[in-house]
Amino acid sequence: MSLLGNIPVIPTPFVDGKVHYEDFDRLIEQTVQSLDGYVVCGSTGEAPALSKEERIQIIDYMAKRMPSGKEIVVGLGHTNLAEAVEIGKAASDSGIKAALVPSPYYFPNSLEMVEEYVGMLADQTGLELVFYDNPTTTSTQFTADELLHLAQSIPSIKAIKMTDHSFSKIRKLKEQSNLIVFGGDDIICFRAFEAGIDGNMIIAPIIYPEDFRNCWNLYVSGKRIESFKLYAEVILPFISMFGPGDEIPTSKALLYHLGIFSSPETRLPLLTSNSRRIQEVILGYETGMQQKS
């Protein structure tokens, strides 16, 4: 798998209830040079509120607009295997090579259930998989040994996205396998750096694309103190006001404030951020920007 570095999860822009594709263009134009790709139609992209047809259209739209050397990872979170396979096959037809796959939501998963479901999804789509370890939204907790078992039984699993705040799991995955590990939660991202991740699938890189790239590059080149200084001064003020819990509406509100999105609109059941929350997030963002000057 060639996926490494900063591949942020991106929101899906809406205007009057419909996907607003022009906003994807603005987002790409203003961020792509500092990133390694994007995750589309993931949970941050409100995939559970998108139709199958919308997900396929977004995937095709984004795939056609990716410059050479930049990757698209498609979110395949679903409880309907047949629809997930159809979306995955459409992604493959568009030239996409990898999918981000969590445990099926809603159902109380066992390891055997997840192994069977994800295995069939891998076999039927032919995509390489980033398995999404997210105990909060999937209500499914995995140990490091169980993740290693999944990867051994499903060879298409090449990477793990870790939203679980267990840094010992990251270290064990890196010590005992060749799996690529992505950090998956903004609020603990620098500690994930320290635990040994290979990249980041979070939101901050689309908010501070150049600064986050520089922070990451400093860290991987061994300049740990300089990296943390940049993180603490520029990126952390935003992260501390941004989450956790309402990252989707707040990120959309900020992208709207920055003129990248045409609307802060979410799709029900999510609600847009109220004015007080928006001001909190803007305060964090602008504080970081002021530190740069």
C-alpha cells in the first residue's frame, strides 16, 4: 500500500439539501498541494445520510479531479453488504485503490461478525483496506491482538486507522506487523505521532494544510521539539476548541467562514452549529493564525 502521510477526512458540502460539488473544487484548490490525498464519504462526510447514488457520484467526481500522486480513499461504512460492494466496485472503476472500512454500525459486533463482513467486502471489491478502529461510533472494542488477527485473516487489510485512544495498541501494531497505522482523532494527534503512526486521517490538515504538513515533516525528520512547538502554537488552539463530539458541523461552519464552502449546512439528523459554537471554533482558528504572524 502506498498510502502514507496526511490524508484528511473531508466533509460533504450541501446547499439546499443537495451535494454542492463546486465546494469540493475550492477545497482541492486550496489544500491539495500540502496533502497526500483525501478520505471521501466517510463518517465526517456524513456517509450514513448519503444515498448510494450520491456516494458513487461523489467518488467519481473526486477521483476525476485528483492530481497525479494524490490518493482518494473511499469510506465504505455500511450495514448493507450488497450496497457497500456496489459503492466499492464503483470506486475501483474510478481508479481508487483503497477503502476505509469500520465495523458495521448499530449491530453489536463480534470479532467473527466483523471478520466475515469485512472479508466478503474485500473479496468482492478487490480494494485494499484501511480498517477503522473506532470504538465510540461502532460500539466495538478491539485489542491489538484482535486487529492483528483481522489483518492476518483478511490480507487486503493493509492499514489501521486508530481513533481508539490506546497508544499502546499503536505501538504493538507497529512492533508486531507491517501494517500502516493512521492517527484518527484530532484531539490526540500529536501523542499519536509519538506512538509511531505513519500518517493522519483527521480534519486538521484541511484547516491548516501547510502548517500541518510542516509539523508532520519536522516530526518524521527527527525534529521533534520544533514539530511540537509548531503544533502547540498554531494547530492546537483550533483543535482544543474544535472537538470532540460535534466535529462535522463545526468543521463545516469553519470552512464556510473561510469561504471554501458555500454553506455550513448539514443533513439531518445532524444539525448545524449554533452561533456560540461557531465563535468558539473561529477563536481557536484565528488564535493559531495570529501565532504565525
